[in-house]
Amino acid sequence: MSLLSNRLARPAFVVLMLAGLAAPLAAQTLPASTLDLLSMFRPSVTGSYMAGQQALQDLRTDEAARYFNDAAKADWDNPVLVERAFIGLAADGQIGEAASTARHLLELDAGNELAELVLATEALKERRYDAADTMLASIGRDSFTGITAGILRAWAMIGDNRVEEADKLLDDLGQGGLEDFLVFHRALMAEAAGDNDSAIRYAGQAFDAEPTVARIVEIYARVLANAGEFEQAKAAIAKFEDAGLTHPVVTIVKQAVDAGQRPGIFAANVQVGAAEMFHGIGVALARDGSMDVSVMFLRLALYLDPSADVVALALGQVLDAANQHEAANRIYESVPANSPMKPTAVVRVAQNLDNIGDREEALRRLGNIVATQPDDLDAVSVYGDMLRTDEQYGDAIKAYSTALELTGGENVSDWRFYYVRGIAYERNKQWPEAEADFLKALQLNPEQPQVLNYLGYSWIDKDMHLEEALGMIEKAVAAMPQDGYIVDSLGWAFYKLGRIEEAVRTLEQAVQLQPNDPEINDHLGDAYWRAGRRLEARFQWNVAASVDDVGLVKERVQPKLAEGLGEQAATQ
């Protein structure tokens, strides 16, 4: 379970705001004739360009920067190549070089908004607020870049002590339906400007809308405690924790509040506030699938605030999502040992060691974390998941039980721990305990499709509560109709109930959704046999055997291939 992404993500309406506005950098601002231009490049330039495009798509940003730079240097007056070089450098975090290249790009393409945005960010970092304001003022507000530029410009105005102008600018931006998103930044700007009353009011509005987002809880509790409102700050944190949530940034503020101490201003300067803007939008872009733009924005956030370890972890997670685990680990390992985010970073490193094939070392590191920090819920949860994947079910059960002790076991979000512990119990051949956990998970979250499917399928497979199990699986299919495994469960339920025609239709659909899965092909073979379609049954059993890497299904289908099924209904 990725606690970081769930708890630091921007509200869902931000993603809706960005939908349709942000195109991947690999395609953004390129005219339709770009590919035609490639025929004009020398072969070596074309090769570097295409290699850079692929590297950027894969988020191999160091390679993208290198390939695009090679291409641009070979034809320094070609705006397409210079833009690619600028983007590759920015995505790789080489902001100084990116800014230098952006200046040349603007000589070739005076209207390039991303180049203007990066140069304005450089100016803001250097506290040249007038220069940043001037550059950003020329960017229209009817695009994704324009919205971002508008918020950054407001921060430049705050830095220049033009608070009323910044507020007016945010009013104008809010007319486009963004006010709910902007209220969080209004709170940070008010705090940076020393307007505590406005900071509390705006942060309270953000908290009321999203009381389970860690960054919002942190900011609201901070501004309250800084104003001496410790009881209100405690109440906000308690509401977050009562939902079964924890996060280091909230824990830090909680420790100060419990001690009756003011935790200090979050946006101690304009650069920190602007960095949080890039962070928030960068996370939203990642959730929207625009990974390359997300990386660029998170790099800009770290450029403005190099000590923002929360941003570093967010960047690492985007790289993880693109399977760039070694690059992500370099970022995680750069988090200082005294940072409150260091334990989370160490957990992510361990996960990535597992992803690149070193599970033994990953388990060793996670085991050390859990032993030394037994109340680290994220570490305990990830440790349990990895033990379960490694088929160490008994130890996984212990880890999940520890997690439930930490959370209390009665929060809605705790359904997940009961569910995965139930899986571990079931795989460990402890069915009564597994069944109890699945039922508890459904008590906490009655409509959860994965739990409905797992318990329903288990009952069907054991010839227990068949009609009730069928109803549960039908609910799961209604919630996730494109999940081949859940559709397979429904088909198998029909098979067990003797509804063979429905079983065949449903299992055929499951095979289409999840082709070459040995269990599903085996199930379809059984249904075909019962429907009198013997040749098709043997074909499906052969497919099941051929795609089974583990061997359990292959062993199961051998007698069927030799003799078919008996007169009684087949069971697993």
C-alpha cells in the first residue's frame, strides 16, 4: 500500500482541472509536421532525437537530456531540437542548464510558454520578483501552463510585498472554477504575508473539503498552533488519525502541538510556497497519467526548495511507476538521515530492491526497520505484503496483525489489512481465520469488490453458501466489469450451480479480458466439457497447461486431457 501517494495527493478536482490541459512533454507543442522535419536532419541527429523521445517517454531523464542535447548541438538554430533539449534538461533536474537553453529557445520561438515558466522560476529563486512577474504576465491563462504561471506570478507578487495584487490575481484565476484548488495556496500566501486570520480561514476551508490529505492537515494544524489555537489544532489532527491515517509531516506538527509549542511557519519564504505549488500540481499530473510533465514540475519544486523531502519522495514514486527503480532509489537514498521522511524513503528503497530482483535484501532491510521502529505503519504494511508475496504466510499474518494493533482495527480503511491477512490465512490453510477476516473487511467496507470476489470465490470453490456467494460476485462484477479474474469468479459460480450455458458465456468473456491465464482457461475447458463441446474443452486445457509457469494447473489438467471429466461436477 502506498501511504505517501494516498495521503499527499491533491484533491480529485485538481485532476479534473488538469484533464485535457496537460499533454505529455513528448508530444506537447510539437506541430503535426514535426515528423516531416526529421527527414531534414542528418541521420545521427535523427537517431539522437528519436532515442531522446523514447528515453523521455520511459522517464530515463538522464538519457533523454543527453540525446536531445546531442541533437540540438548539431543544429543549434532548430527550435524543435532546442526545445527537446530544454525539456530533457528540466525533466532531469538540470534546471540551470535548462534555463540557459530556454533563453536560446525564446530567441527562436518567442512564445514558448514552458521556457518562460522555467525562466520565471529561476528569477523567483533568485528573488528577482519583478523579473518573474514580467515574464509570467505575458502567458495567457487559458492553458495548463497559463494556470500554473498565474499561481507562480501570485507568489512573485507576495515576494514583492504586493499582497493585494496577488489576491486579485487569484480572484481572477478562481473565476475559471479553480477556487477550491486555489484556497490552499491562498492559505500559504496569507501565512507568508503574516496575515494569520486569513491563513486560518483559508486553511480551514481546505481542511473542510479534504480532511484526510496530509499536507492540508499539516498546514491547518500549523496555522492554528502558530496562533495559539492548540485545541483546534489537536482536533484537526485527531480527525485525520481517526480515519486510520498517519503521516510523518502530521506527526511532526502533532508533537509540537502536544508540547504546547508553535510548530513554525510552513512557507517561511516565497520559494517554499512556490515549490509547494509545483509539488501539488506535479502530484496531480502524475495521477492524471502525465508522468513526464509531472517529473518536470517536481524537479522545479526541488529546485526552489531542495530540502523538501516530501517532494523528493513524490518524484521517486513517479519514477517507480515508470519502472525506473534505480533512479528512484538514488533519490530516496539522498534523503538526509535526520529527515522525518527517511524511514519512508528506506521502505521505498527496499521495495525497489524487490522490484529489481533482490527480495532477500529487501526483506532484510524491511525486517530491520520493523524491528527498530515497530510503530511505523507503512513499513509494517509493506513488510507484510512482501512476506505474503514470498509465500511466508505465517510471518505475513504476524505483520498484518501488528498493523491492526497500530490502527485499532475499526477504521473504514482497516478493511485492507483484514483482507490481506485473510488472504495470508487462506493460503496458510487456516480457512476459519481467513473467513472471519474477509467478513470483518466487508463489515468495514461492504461494497469492496476485491473482498466480495475473494470471499465469494472461496465459498464457491468450497461448495459453501453458493447462492449468497453468487450474489457477492455479481456485485463485484458490477463494480469492476473489466476485471477478468472477477468475471472468471462469476463464470465459475455459474458452473458450480449447474448453469452451464451462463458459465460458458461468462468464462469466454473472462478469457477475452485476461487471455492466457491458466486458471481461467482451465475453468473454460471444464465448462465446455459440461456443455458437450469436447474438442474445445481439450484445446482450453492444453492452453492452460502451456501457459502455467508454476505447474499446479498443468498437473490438474493432465487427467482431463487423458480422460475428460467424470459425470459429477468437477471441483478444483
